[in-house]
Amino acid sequence: MKKDTLEYRMMLEHNRLKIPDSKLLTGSLIGKYPVILDGGRTIIFISDKSKESETRQKYELRKDNKVLFYSKKPHS
């Protein structure tokens, strides 16, 4: 534990070695495909283009469930 100092822990080079590359690309659109929903109001980026129809179906189901959830009256 010779180099176990606060300055060493805070160094970006030291921390970057422990972070996987997939985590470093968080928020990046490299290798992603856009799925346009709601007439262009919503865009979802997916990594597998073959799952586009599945993504559309899941979005519609969630949208319908959200409408049903908010339209119910709470119990007294």
C-alpha cells in the first residue's frame, strides 16, 4: 500500500484502468440506431437494429399502461 494516498486515488489515469470501456462510452451514440416514436417527439437509441419492432411494441405498452395508471382514481 505504498501508493495508497488520496492524490493517487484521485488521479484519472489510475481510475480509468478499473473502468470498463463500455462504461466510458455511456451517453455516446457510436454504434447506436435511432428509433423514432410518437411522430418524432420521442427518439430511442438501440444497439441492435433487429430489435426495432420489439422496442416499438414495448414503448406502446408502457405508454398505454401509463395512461391507465394515471386515469385510475386512488382508493379512499
